[in-house]
Amino acid sequence: MLIAKERIVRQPLRQIRPTLRRRAIDALWLAAALAFLPELLAARAGTVLEPHPGWIVVLVLASRYGSGGLYPGLIAAACAGGVGTAVAGTGLVTAWSRLDSGPNLIAFAACLAVSWVASWHLRTQTELRERLSTASSRASEAETKNETLRDVVATLRARVDRTSTSISFLREVAAGLDGTDPIAAAEGAADLALARTEASAAAVKVGRNGYQRLLAVRDARGPEALTPLALRDADLTVPILSGNDRIGVIALWGIPRSGPDEATAHDLEVIASWCAPAIAIGRSRPSGANGHARRHE
């Protein structure tokens, strides 16, 4: 609906308002058919036409174009009638002398009334077009604002969803890190390290050097990744300390090229210290810890 209104409003002025050329063409063929031919036939037959059919020309143009059609209609009808009397050989004075008769004056008054009414309607149409143009512009602006508001609402909704998900994620991770289960603590540390660094894989191992055992692994590299997660190939390792004793390590693979900044490195140290108490408890249960290690893709 809005598009249709805009098309109407944006039409060139020459398509909405009839041009002078169009009025002239209408006046000429109407005058030839309704003023020239009747005057020619009546003059040769010796009859008098009252009211003159030429008033029909004026009436039609006045109803179509208002006062802008009244005057061209009068001129065209008068000229056509004069040419008709000249061709018929009757005197022009005789033809003009009948214009002050009662029927002709009534016809002229009717043409005036019709032109006034038509002019009023044309003015009303012009005002309505202007109002439509203003309303269409406002509607277009409102639609643009609505689109902007929809985008804002969509962005806010996405943020709310992410916040809700993040809160649930942090609650689950915190529950595992604050508990006494070393497997849950290791999984929480791996999840939190992945979320903080945007790495593609993370693993938590306990022990020293060749005696290290895998407690948790998170591998988001996809099914096409066939290379095993070797500790020597890790992009970053963060030690897990219990006092001054190194009891394990958090290893990360696939860290973005920008690399971790100082704030990220500090957060990884916090994650390592957070999971250290639960992992220290699990050092006395190697078989259980090793048996519960899980791989997530």
C-alpha cells in the first residue's frame, strides 16, 4: 500500500495535471464536432439553434478542467461557430446577435457553475495529493525507524540470550571448580580456558613429565583434525600449582594468531589456581582420574 502511494505521489506533474496542449486538442475536436458542424448545417438549413450546441464544448471542458477549461472552451466554440457561419455564407453579426437570448444565457450560467464546482474538486484533489505526499514521507520515515528499532531489538535479544547462556555456563563451571571432584574441576578449567582464549582444543593433565595423566580434554577442531593433541605441540601451557608444587598443566591448541594478551594470561593463571585444590585431591586417585577422562568434540 505504501509503495502504491509513493508511486502516485512521485508521478511527474505533467502526468497529473493536464497540459495546455492537451486542453487545446480537446477544445479543437469538441469545437469542430459540436460547434462548427451544427452551425454549418443550421446556417444552410436556415434554422436557429438555441441554445447553441457549442455550449456543450464549454460545458465538457469546464467539467473536466474547471476554470482552466472554461475559457479555452469559450474561445474554441466561438471560433468554430464563426468559421461555420463564414463557410455557410451567413453574416457573423447575425450569429453573434443570438448570444444574448435566454437559452444561451442560461447555458452560459450553467457552464460557469460547472466550472466553479470542477475547480473546487481539482483544488481538493491537489490538497489531497499534498497530504498523501506528506503522509507517505512520514510513513517511509516511520518504516525506516521501525527497521532500525527491529535491528536494535534483535541485537538486544541476542545479547540477552548470550548473557543467559553465559551465566548458566559460568554457574556450571564454577560448581565444578569449587567442588572436590578432580574430573569436574579439570573439565570446568578446560571449558573456561577455551571460552577465554577462543582456542580450538584444551586439555588438563596432572603429574610430571612422562608420568602425566589426562583428566579432561575439549577438542573443537572438527572431524577432519587427525593430529593427536601432543603436549609438546601445544600453543600455550599454564602450570597448575599447589603451593610451590607443580601438580599439572592446562594445555591449549589452536589459539588465534593474535595470541593471548596480558589480561588473558592472567585469567588463565586464575583458572589454573582455581582448579588446583580439587586436582590436588585427585592425585591420590590416579586410576579413577585416568578412567574418567573424557573427550568432547
